[in-house]
Amino acid sequence: MQFGHNDGSEKHPDRYVNIQGYKEFLRLFVSQTRQKGGNPVILTPVARNYPWKDGRLENVHGEYWKAPAEVASEMKVPCIDLNKLSMDYFTEKGQDFTTRQYFMNFPAHTYEAYPEGQKDNTHFQPEGAKAVAAIVYRELKKYSALKKIK
């Protein structure tokens, strides 16, 4: 489970939740997943394509990236730090490449649904979604391997 992009914006009171509320929702989701026989895994929020400083993508989520890790530790649930992993990955690829190839930044007439083009540093183009999914998949495989060892 991964949340955070929309929860942390006080500019949108219809969807904003403070850190304590955010943690409570994560605890609820973990508990309900376990009640249904599932194995919860918590992810920190994926990076957005800003801010960049000195060629490095930095955290835009404030304290929201810490809350999932804290709940995961408290409830003994695996946690994938997708915030850090995606920031590192995008930094390695570089700002220009990341902006053009991974995020929804493209000129007019690239996609039929966006005839005027798009400038969006939160949501992914297909290649960005695949890159992030590959990061999550790789991390889930690590947890799966550890679980078999124990």
C-alpha cells in the first residue's frame, strides 16, 4: 500500500490529512489486510519530479515519507522506501531525461487524450510507470526471498 501524494497538501482540505491521521489510516489498512489473510507491505510515497538541486532530485513530501516507515516498523510490516529509491533512480537518469521520458511532460499531439500537451511532474508516462513498477518488483522479490529463508 502506498499513499501520500494527495494526503499531504493543505491547499486541498477535501483530501488533506495530518501526519497522525495518515498513520491511523495506514494502521487501519494493515489491520484490515491481516484480518482478510493478506500480507501487507507498506511503501513510502514515490518521488515527484521536483525539486532538483545540484543535479539531484530531493524529497518533496515533507514528513509524509517518514510516516509509512514508522507504521511499518511499529506493526512489523515490510516497508519499501520508494521515496528514496525513486529519488536515487531518477537522479541517476538525470533531470532532463526523467522529465521528458518518465513524467507527464510532453508537447502537443503526443497523446490523443492530451491534444495541447501536458506539464505534470507528479504522474507518469508509461515508461515512468514501468520504471517505478520495476523498482517495487525488485524490492518485493527481496522480501519474498527473505521470507523463504526464515
